[in-house]
Amino acid sequence: SQKIEQNSEALNIQEGKTATLTCNYTNYSPAYLQWYRQDPGRGPVFLLLIRENEKEKRKERLKVTFDTTLKQSLFHITASQPADSATYLCALGLAGGTSYGKLTFGQGTILTVHP
Amino acid sequence: GAGVSQSPRYKVAKRGQDVALRCDPISGHVSLFWYQQALGQGPEFLTYFQNEAQLDKSGLPSDRFFAERPEGSVSTLKIQRTQQEDSAVYLCASSRDRGFGNTIYFGEGSWLTVV
């Protein structure tokens, strides 16, 4: 069956360290993968997109890798800050079909950065 | 508007009552999505519109759920004869184009509690 798993429901780290979140999937062939941030009581906010033919993407303190052989994406936040504390969601996008842009989400990882 | 707007933000419905949730997407956005998010879970796809056409309703959990976007802008998600298992956050999202890989903008969600 198809499954998306974000390892660790919760991740606690110290300010200044690098946070690494994992997203693994089975029985999908995604055309791209996105990462979102969600704060309590708010909607998800888009952070980064990486396509199947890309290995790595960076944006400021954020870095995403995408390994279609391992069926895994890693999301890194360097020099983490307490303001980075939130739930982070990975989402797979499949090419084709009638739902352009339809996403399948993981369950999320709650990141807490301690001062 | 500046972002995706949803109303009501909070709704308490008695079991068996009908509810209607409204979404105002970003002006000019072609694609509109509805997602359902249970507590502690990632969003799950419900339905997709491209302008006024509902191209995918494969995620609607039952025939009690109905969505429309008659003029290709505002959308309404209607739930008839609500059940307790319908309690969730209903997220609306829009994107500028129909192609996959576009940035998707989420609203803050409508929190539905069925008692």
C-alpha cells in the first residue's frame, strides 16, 4: 500500500544546531516533493519544492534533498532558532491525472527549538 | 485579496445538521483545492477545481460531502447530515496555474466540531 512517513513525531533540538527532518515514502513515484510549515491553528505555509530530477535545493537556512532511489527526502534547518518551532509537513505531488497540484501529505513532525 | 480567506473560522454543528464552508481564493487563481485535516495528522485531499470545473472529487469521503465553484472564484464545501467523524479542520488552497509544481497557498482553515 502507499505510505508516507515522517520519522519522529517530535524533534527537540538546541538553538543554533541543525534540525534534520525525514520523509520516507513507499509505492509512490512522485514528480516532486514539497515541504510546508504549519503553526498551531494556522494553515500550512509553503517552504520549498524539489523535483524528481533534482538532488538538492536551498533557500536561506533551509536545505532539502530528494533521493528517489531511497524514496526519501531530508529537510534541514541550519542555525535553528526558537522561531523555527512548528510542525513541518512533507507532501508528494504526482504528475498527470486531472488534479494538477494535488498533494499527498505526511503526518508531520513537530519541531521544538529550545533557547 | 491578499491571501486565501475561509469562513467561518469555527463552526459547532449538532449531529445531523447541514453546514456550508466558504473559501475565497486569491484573486485570479485558477486551481482550488479542499483538504481535510484531522487533529495530529497531515491534510488529506478532498477535491479539486480548475476554474469552475470540478476535475477530481475522489477524496470526498461520502455522498454527504459536496463542493462547488460556480463562477470559478469562490467555492463552498457543503456537508449534509454531519456526523461526529466529520469533525476536523477543512483547509482551502489555491494556486495561480493548473500546472503541477506551482506554489499552493492555504487558508487558515474552518474548524468544524460536530457534537
